[in-house]
Amino acid sequence: MIARDLAQAGHTAYASMRDTAQRNADKVADNAAFAKANRVDLRSIELDVQDEGSVVSALSAIIDEHGRLDVLVHNAGHMMYGPLEAFTPEQLAQQYDVNVLGTQRVNRAALPHMRAAKSGLLVWISSSSVAGGVPPLLGPYFAAKAGMDALAVCYAKELAPLGIETSIIVPGAFTKGTNHFANAGHPEDAPVADAYTAAWSDGFADRIQQALAAAVPEDADPASVGRAVVGIVAAVPGKRPLRVHVDPADDGAAVTFAVMDRVREQFLQRIGFSGFPHPAS
């Protein structure tokens, strides 16, 4: 959705994905058909955020083709659902590898080009769970998203003096219209998971999912996230917002983040560094 919205806004947009030759070949073909039908410049490219070689190859291909990279959208993410204790440390490591370390691999391949150009924009797809409502059974995902958000905030401050902007999209729960929940991982330690199920009241896990879905309005449209990205890209450089909230359930993150980000900025001012997170003109 994000890549297609950017392409329809007139940008050359690359939709990255794994296994473009086999498992996702249908998505590559679908993107090509979309680009032809809408006369837009939407391209698919092989990129696995868990594979540094794949990341470097993808970014090199884009730079070789265009000589520049203007915008990078960090959207890779994987959901896990179940009692936190029942996930093995290896499962949490894999979750962090996709949702947190993946952004670092891509940044290390992209930022040298943006630093050389003294311009660029990083857009991070965070989560309202970082500062808003935190229902149970989503611990690995929430923890990884919190780590990703922390990286985004730290990068914002370090990149601003170099002319590179940061904007963080904060989506709420979209329980329909994506494959996020449908493809969620589950805990591998079955005995521990079963012990929790036995200790909880009947149907506890199902009722949590139902309650979360009920909190999301029927007209909640995940495509609004892509439109928010387009709006950020179109905004005047140097004036882009640090955060944009797209949270139909209104779980409180907009209130909490406003306080958190203000406190962080005030601390920088207190130690003599103002003007963040916007880049130098």
C-alpha cells in the first residue's frame, strides 16, 4: 500500500520483498500490472532485512540506477501472539532481528548515500503500543517495536545536523485489511503455553483478540498509513513532523508520545542543544 501510494503520487517507488523469483513472484507480477495499469513508476526489488548481503545488493542497485536515494521507509515487521514466557529466547531474537536489527542493516547501506547528499528522509513505521494501550499476548511484538522506536528517536537527533530528516508513523491496531495478525507467529514452548491456557479463564486468549478487534472502528482503513507517508514525503523539508499518528482505536499513544517527545526535547535544550529533531537548513 505504501509503495503504491508513493508511486501514484509521482515518485519512483521500490517495493522490497524476499524471494521475488518464487514465493513472492505473484506479488512482483501484481506490482508490475498495477504500475502498467496506473502508469506509475512502481518497481519490486529483492531485499531481505535479515541478510546484509541482500540489503547491500538492493541499495546498490537503486543507487546505480538513479544515483540517489531520497526516502527510506522502514516497514518490515512480524507479529507474534501468545503468552510471553512460552516464546523461546531464539524466537525473541528472531523477532528483534526482523523488527529492530533489520532497520540497522538497511540504514548502514542507505545512510552513506544520504550523508554524501546532505539530504534525505527516514520514515519509520512504529506502533501505538510503544506508548499507548498494551493488551496481553503480544509481548514479543510490542518489545521489538519499542526497540525500533527508540532507534528512530536516537537517529533523528544524530542525523538532523547532517540534513537528514526523521518522521515516525504511529499506527494503531488494524485487525482487518492486512495479513499482520493472520501471519502471526506462536510460541514454540507448548507445555508452557498450555500451562497458561489452563490457568486462564476459558477463552481468555480469544476474548483478548475479540476485544482488540472491537476497539477498532469498522471503517478503519490501513491504507491511511500509506497516505500518511505520502503526506510526510510531500511536506516542506525541514518542516516535517517527528510523529504522525494513524490510530483509529485512539489507544492513548498520541497523548503519551506528545509528553515523551516534549520531555526529550526539553532535556536537549537544558543541556544546550536545541533545534532537534529538524535537520539543519
